[in-house]
Amino acid sequence: MSQPFDEIFTRGVAEVIGKEQLEKKLCEKKKLRIKLGIDPTSPNLHIGRSVQLLKLRDFQQLGHQIVLIIGDFTGVIGDTSDKESERPMLSKKLVAQNLATYRKQAGKILDMEKVEFHYNSKWLKKLGYWEICEQADVFSLAEFIARDNIKKRLTAGTRVSLRELLYPLMQGFDSVTIKSDVELGGTDQRFNMLAGRDLQKHYGQDTQSVITMNLLLGTDGRKMSSSWGNTINLTDAPNDMYGKIMSIPDTLITTYFIHCTRIVLDEIQQIEQHIKNNTLNPRDAKMRLAREVVTLYHGAKKALNAEKQFINIFQKKELPKGMPTIKLSKKEWNIIDLLVETHIASSKTDARRLIEQKGISLNEVGVFDIHQSIIIPTKGIVIKRGKRTFINVTLTHS
């Protein structure tokens, strides 16, 4: 195996199923069809998904055909592979809204002009009971309930819907339809991707190899999830993306370098060793990491500007240049009403939560009282939410 092939099988990879057949095809220089399916369960792709997209780019640069499937049908049905409870069905309208910019977001990493792009409703909505029953006959109930998360739910007496049993069939049939040679997915997708192999065999096709990719933890060290607010989205502005990378735990630095950049692995090992030897400050390593990630999605110039702003705000304690300004006519405010009026908070409930979590400051002084009265001075006041959101509030007659 050459160096590029070695990295295909190792970088960010948890397991390769059907490795020998894949190695043989790669050595024979066959143009392979590499599949990734994404369900549009939220409007933004996050950096955890980039682990798979970057692997697709590796294959694309080797001349293989990338097949990207947006699960507009499976997204409605709902996959519970990584869930400890039943995932509710999403409305078709919400799924349509979520997927609106997926192609553009994937284009931050892939050359979309060379990508074969599909929505799986094109074939899945045409299936009837005859085809579904034929596919279901390939699998046993025992195989489905042996999965850890399903087993836990059944043991706990939690509902498992029959709909959930059908999801692996749908993802597997995607592989049949596009004649996949290789499917990529997170470790939580292992069962579904193996279902693709079984269905391909049933339909007389060569079985796809499966590459399971490591799951990336979020900025707080927990599983990356939009509901927890610990994601780094591909659509994040450069300054936000840089700041979020700087907020990750030091223990994730090496993992993020490996999974979210394409810095050579030997250099990453050197960075890791320097941190262990106390010859490199983890903060400096994270600044390099943040610069690399922002460059990938926004270009080198914006990455450097984001770094300068981060240094000014967090190291020199300066206020950011060009922060938005809101002018108000009223001088005296209750803090809750002020946060809502300036859109720092989305609602009064959100405003109370931010204050209770010590996430609001005025001119760098923390706010801890939800009943606090604020008088806006003639020179204005700077409201800060969290570590990275600043708004300058002035009076219209000042």
C-alpha cells in the first residue's frame, strides 16, 4: 500500500470492513463509487460531519467518484442508531428547510462539480409493500434488537417503533440503488452500513466495503450535538469558528488535528509530543489548530484576521472592532427587557437563563440579578454574551 492508501485506512478511521477487497480494487486502480448519506435533521452541517467529508475529499483527490446522498426521505423517517429514545418523525417541510443549503455547505470541502448528488426520496418513495417485505426478509428481528441502544431501551421497557426497524433497510437500499463500492459513516452507523452489504448481496451486486469513522466530541468534551450547543458549524463566521476551536478541552487538540485538518500525521505527532514535554503551550497549539480549520472553510486571510481579533479580545482584553451597534431611544431598562430588545436573548426566558448561567456582562462587569435596572450612559454601553458576542448600545439622542 502506498502512503495515500495507508492514510485512507487509518486517519480518523475506527474500522474497515471488506478491507482486502477494497485494497485489491485500489491497487487495480479501479474508479470506485464512494457513498456518504446525510439526513437533514438540522440546517447546519457541523465539523463532526467534516470528518467524513474530508475522507470523501481524500478519495476524490485519488480520482474516485463521490456519491453524496441527502436523506430527504430517511430524514423524515428518523434514524435512532445513536439515540437512547425514539426519534420522532420530522415533517417534510422541516426537512426541506434543513437541507436547503447542504449542497453549498458540502462544497466547502468537496468539488461539487464532480460529485454525484442525490435525494433518496427519488427511489424510496416508489417502494411498495412487496419490495419492502422482500428486503425485510433478508434480516431477522434478533439482529436488530441485538444493537446496544435498542437492547437498552427494550430492557428499560422503552418503546421501540416498527418504523425504526425499517430505517436500516432504507439506508441499505440507497447502496443498492447507486451501486456503492464503499460507504462511509460514523461508528454509530455500522449496523445500517452492514445492511447495505446484505441487501447488495441479495440483489446480486458486489458488496460494498464499509469505513466507519470516529465520532468527534463537541467543544465541551461531550458528544457533538446541536441540542447541546457544543457544535462548530461549517457555516459559522470565521471569528466564531476560531473562538469555538479555542474553547475545546486541551485533551481534544490532537484528535481535532487528525480529524479536522489535513496536516501531515508526522507533524501532528510532533505537536502532541511537544505538548507532553511542556515545550509547547496547549494554547499555542490550539491557535495553530484554529487557524488551520478556519483557513479550510474561509481562506487564509480571514483566518489570520480571526486570530488577530481573538488575540485582541482575549489576550489584550480589547473590544472587537466593527461590533454591531444598536441605538435605543429609551434610557432606562430592566435588564431582561434590554437583552430581548437588543436581540442578545431570543426571549425573556432565554434572558433569565443567560443571567443565571453568568453569561452576560455590561462593560465587562458581570450581571447576576434578573431584576437589575440599567441606565444607558451618554457614551453608550457594551453588552457581552458569553465569550464572543458583543453589542454596542447607544442612545439615539446621544
